Amino acid sequence: MSRVQLALNVSDIDAAVDFYTTMFGTEPAKRRPGYANFAIADPPLKLVLVEVAEARGTGVAGALNHLGVEVETREEVLAASRRLAGGGLDVLDQTATDCCYAVQDKVWSHDPDGAPWETYVVLADSP
């Protein structure tokens, strides 16, 4: 199986593990002091978290704009919104929003270091 790996610097490993456990609905596959990784089946992703104290307050650095999970249906977006809100996270739901040259339904949340995550479905192309 092939999958993308995403390695993130986080300022608080415990807060980050809590966030990503809720975000993806799965526990870490490996947990060590200052380190965790998730082997996520859906979407296929290897997520690696490395605790770096200087990460606090830096938000999304460099060329990274935001992170996202594309799903196939509106129902999956709604389910993600319920899971995130049910886990105590702040969410922003958007329906039929025009973004990235597409009409999308999406839900946004932020990890403990401010990195924005969207779960979205593309409904139609947009000029």
C-alpha cells in the first residue's frame, strides 16, 4: 500500500495527539516521548508528529497554506463536522462555498499549533 506521509512539528505532543485522534477517528500506531505516528487507513496517510517547543505560535510556516482531506460525499463532510465538534474542537462549517475554482461543502478546524485543516467535497467546478 502506498500513502502520503506528513510530518508536522508540534509544540505539545499530548494536545496534538488528542486533536489528530479526533480529526481522523483513530489512535496513534506508535507513541514515544515527544513523538507519535498515525497509520490512517481513510484517507491513506502516515501522519508523524514531532514535538518541538519552538512550534508554538508559528502556525503554518513556509509554503504550507493549509491541510485537507477530500471526501466523496456531503454526508462525509457532515460526519466529520459532528466528530470534530463532538470531540470538543471548534469547527467552521461552509456549504456551497466557492473556493479553489470549485463549489465545495467543507468543515474547518485548527490543530493546537494553528494549522488549518479542511474536510471537503467538491460539488462542481467554478470559474
